[in-house]
Amino acid sequence: MALNFELVTPEKLLRSEEVHMVVVPGTEGDMGIFARHAPVMTTIRDGNISIYKTAGGEAETIKVEGGFAEVNSKGLTILAEKVVEED
């Protein structure tokens, strides 16, 4: 079963896709989110979001600065204050 993942900034929707797992840099520590995770809302700290498209696959990382993460019955939405583009 796949996790519906969305990454949003104040400017636009950056990602909307089905993935295996996302690791979120929560202020209380990193959280691994899979499909059917219990509902939760948390603030996120500056750090990297790790996106695993398949089980055992390589992670894609996206650097974010601040924001919130919400898990509900529809999936995971990250509302990032800023996404840092890597050169």
C-alpha cells in the first residue's frame, strides 16, 4: 500500500505522488511515515525530508526550513516554509 505524499510551500504545490515512506525532520525527532500511519500533526525543524519511492530503494532528499507536517487518512502533507534548492 502506498502513501499519498504532498509537499507544499507558500508559493506552490511542489510534489504530489504515491511513495513507500517519507522521513520527516520533526522538532521532537525524525519520524518515518508509512501508509495508514496514525493521524498526527507536528512542526518540522530545518533539515532533510527523505523520500523512499520503493521499499529498499534509495532515498531522495529535499532540504526544508521550518513548517508543519500533517498525517491524516488521506496521507502526509508537508507545509514547508521554504524548500532550499541544491546547486
